[in-house]
Amino acid sequence: MAKKFTAQNFESEVLQAKGPVLVDFWATWCMPCRMQGPAIEKLAEEGYNAGKLNVDEEQELAARYRVMSIPTLIIFKDGKEADRMVGVQSKELLAQKLDSYR
């Protein structure tokens, strides 16, 4: 199951994590976000550090990372943004990008 990132756990789960972390910035009303969801879940099931951050519930984090369109997928490594993609991405592409940051 994909992690749920919030303001309370973002520092420990994302910024202090060992290895790359994929954060899917999304919202429940966003149809492309709903299309992206199963790929994020599958990556988490396969052992990747991947999760979702609801931009409606975590507006301050979305603003901090300048999320203007959703879905926005950001890969963090060593506490810093390493890669950013906007729009629906395939599970295979996301896995390839995560592997490249290991």
C-alpha cells in the first residue's frame, strides 16, 4: 500500500529517507490523478518507496514545492528534489527513474 504523506510525516518519511522517494501530489477530484493512483500503489507493492500527498489537505507543502498542476510526481533523494514529472506517467517509467536514483 502506498504511503500517505502529510505535514506531520513529510520530514521523516521523505526528506530523511534512505534512497529515493516518489511523492504523488494529487487530489480526489482530479481524474488524471485517479488514473495515476494504481501505478503508485503497484510501485509501493513492489517495494519502492512511493506515496501520495493530497494537495487539498496539505496546501502548504504543495505551495512549498511549487505544485501548480496535478498530478505532479516528485522524486526526492537525500532530502532534495531530484526529478519532477507533471501529468500521468507509466509505472514502468517511474520504476526506471526510481532505479536510476538508487
